[in-house]
Amino acid sequence: MDPVLGFLGSVVGGVFSFLGVSRQAEAAEEIARSRERSVRNLVDAVIVQWHELGRMAEVQQGAARDAVYWQQATQRTRIYYNFKAVQSAQGIALLAAGAGLIALGVYLGVKE
């Protein structure tokens, strides 16, 4: 009877140890899955960060392009208005010279 009980005890012990090993294997698999999820999350975060950096670079390039455009547009406007001011000054000078010539003609005509 003792050998049978010993055999049954070893069988039951083997079953429990098998269950313990099974639980350890499941725990190891869960740890591996958790690490895999962590790595995937990290990779996803890196990909998102990379895209954000790309968008930021595009925005910076666009802002620099816009700044250059507005600077050139402002410079063109300034040049245009300076040109118009010079044109106006020339027109006023011509009118003054014409008025002076007419006044001189009238003065000389009256003097004679």
C-alpha cells in the first residue's frame, strides 16, 4: 500500500509541479507580451515624434519663406512709393520752373 500511496503522491506532486511550471511559463509569456507592447509603444511614439518634427520643419520653412516674401513685398512697396515721391517732386519742380518762366515773361513784358 505504501508503494501505491507513494506512487500516487508522486503523480499528484508531478501534476502540481506541472501546473506550477505551466504558470511560470504563462507568466514568462505575459512578461514577453508586455515587453513587446512596450517596445511597440516606444516605436509608435518615435514614429509620431518623427512626423511631428517633420511638420515643425515644414512650418519653419514656410514661415521663413513667408518672411522673405513679405520683406521683399515691403521693399518693393517702399521702392515704388519712393519712386512716386521723386516723380511728384519732379512734377512740382517742373511746375515751379514753368510758373517762374511765365512770371519772368510777364515781368519782362510789363517792363517793356
